[in-house]
Amino acid sequence: MKKLMRIFVVLICSLGLVSVAYTAQPEENKSQKKKQPQTVQHAPPTTTGHATGAGASPKKTSMGAYEGKKGQTSTGAYQGQKGKQGQTSTGAYQGQKGKQGQTSTGTYQRQTGKAAKGGKVTGAGKPGEISTTTAGKTATAGAAKAGKPFKPQHFNVPKQPNTAKAPPVKFQQGKHIEGSQNWQGQNYTVFRNYKSEWHDQNWWHSHHNNIVFVFGAPYYWNAGYWFPAWGYYPNAYYAWDGPIYAYNRLPPDQVIANVQTVLQQQGYYQGEVDGLLGPQTRAALADYQRASGLPETAAVDQPTLQSLGMA
């Protein structure tokens, strides 16, 4: 009887151990499942590195191949698309930027303002458009760069002025050049001191022995500049009432024609070389002076001609 009881107790204990062992098995499986994602997270870099090598294990090969294909397909394609997209967008942007620069510069050059009476120029471009450097000739502000030496030429200008492009200015006794009080320096003293005077032929000849005629209008020479001799001929035509620098001792129309030619070469003037200091020529002068850091006189002055390489 005691022996049977022992056997019964042993059976019960055995059943209890089996039950405990069976219950613990799922818990272990669960813990392994919980740990598995961490292993998978670290697996891609390891398996990807072995995927391309020969003799890799089947598991690593399949994972590596999968990761390799995935990396090449997604990352490679993405990089390729990104590269193409960058090239396309950058190229398009540069193209658009180039076109825009050409368009704005060209438009600016064509839409330069007309010169107002008395030396004031209107219609100037917006600030900043000039640093878009017109024909690459922009100089640092306040200091004009000297241009290449220009050999003076003689031009066959029209015998009659085109008054549609260069309307005649009206005489006003004692009129000063508007804005000239702001042009500092001794090179601009002649402009600050100028005022319109009306005299007859005898007075002009008694005070000035060097008088030339341009488009039928008399100009007198004084201290390196040509001036209109108002009153010498009451109906004389003048496109500009002010001094004109006597470059190389040329007459006023030839001075202006040479200036127009240099401004054409540098992209500031698109009009005809006609020897007239009309609104279009004066606007081109103002554009050049602004870009070169010179006072915007819109006139043929010595500093401007020196900057252009003419004096």
C-alpha cells in the first residue's frame, strides 16, 4: 500500500512538472518573438554588406539580394531621378535666368528715359538694374574706369537735323542748367556757372574769335568747351543748351558723333550717329555715367570722355 502511494505521488509530481514546462514554453516563444524585430532591424546593414560577395549563405544571399535590389531600385532610382531633376530644374532656372537677364537688360536699354529740359534726365531705370552690368562696362561707384583709347574719327553727319528725334530747345535768358549745383568738382564748374545769354553778331565776334557753325547754328569756343551763341542768328537751332567738351578740338557735331559711336560700341546707344545731342543721346550718356559712378550730367563733359577713353 505504501508503495502504491509513492508511485501515485511520483506520477502527480511528474504531471505537475510537465504542465509547468508546457506553460513556460509559450512565454519563451513570446519573448523570442519580442526580441526578433530588434534583430531584424540590425539585420539589413549586415546582410546588405554580404549580399554582393560570392559564397554567402543562402539566408544572407536572399536577404542581401532583396536589400541590394531594393537599395539599388529605390535609392538608385531616387538618386537618378534626383540628379535628373536637379539638372533639369537648374538648367531651366539658369536658362530662364539668362533669358530674363537679357530681356530685362535689353528692355532697359531700349526704354531709357528722355532728357528733360535744362539738363534733367527722366525715365531712369530702377536702382539695381544698372548692376546688371550693361555690356560688362559697369565700374565701381564713385570711380569711373578709363576706357580703351579711342581714335577720333570724322563722320558724315546729316546736313539737316532731325528735329523729330532732337527737338530744338527754347532760349531762356539767364537760365542755368538744372541740377548742375549738385555736380561737385572743378571739372563741373563750367556747367555750374553756365547761363544762357543773348547777343548779336558784333558782340559775339568782339568777345570770341573762335566761332563755328553746326547745322547753321553758331557755337563759340571758350576754355576747352563749345557754347551756343544765342542771338547770333535769332532762329538758330540748338538741341542742347549748355557746354560741350571740345574733344580733340573737333566741332560740336563731330564731338557728339564720336561720343555716340563709343556709346554704341559699349551698348548704351542704339540710335543714329547724327551729331545731335538730343534726348536719346543724353539718356545714353546718363546711363553710362550712372553705371560708371560719375555725376549724371547727361552732357558731354571731360570726366565722361576720359572714362570712355576719348580724352
